[in-house]
Amino acid sequence: DDNRTVTYEGVLVGEILKRGGATVGEALRGDAIASYVVAHAADGYRAVYALAEPDNAFVASDVIVADTIDGTPLFAYQGPWRLVAPKGLRGARSVRLLDRLEVVRLPR
């Protein structure tokens, strides 16, 4: 059934970015606002988010790096990590086989 609901669990991307030293929360302003995150998959797929998008201080988007689906580890074709944007209307920016998150700041 394509309409079934699944539950992913993991860590908010905003928290990962914060712990990695990215400018987030109240400090995200000025030149830093012109930054973006590239989510890279092991198979070469990539998706881009404005740095403010996964930061719940800006947008209640709840973008996560998930390691479980419905309480069990992700399937091999999805993980071990998957970036999930639960409020996205399309799944195109959900990245399975997530390999890394890269923060890029645009030059002035």
C-alpha cells in the first residue's frame, strides 16, 4: 500500500550541524545566511538545503538523519543513514545512503 505511514527516528540535522560547528540558531544571520548544506549519498545522489531550512530555530521542518524506520534499522538499500524531510511534499530531497553533510558558505 503506497499510502501507509512509516515512522523514521534519528537526530535533527540542525543539531548535527550545531555540533559540527556550523553557524545556526541566533548566530545565523548576515553573511552566514547565504550558506547551504549539501547532503551526499554513497551512490552519488545529492540534495541541497539552505542552511536555515534544517535549523528548527528558523523553520519547524524537523529534517532528520534517520537510522531506524518503524523501530527497526533501515533496510540496506536505505542506510545505515537516511536524511528525511518529513514535511516535504515530494521525496526528492530525502537522501538514502547518506554519506556526509557539507556546509558551503557563498563568497561575497
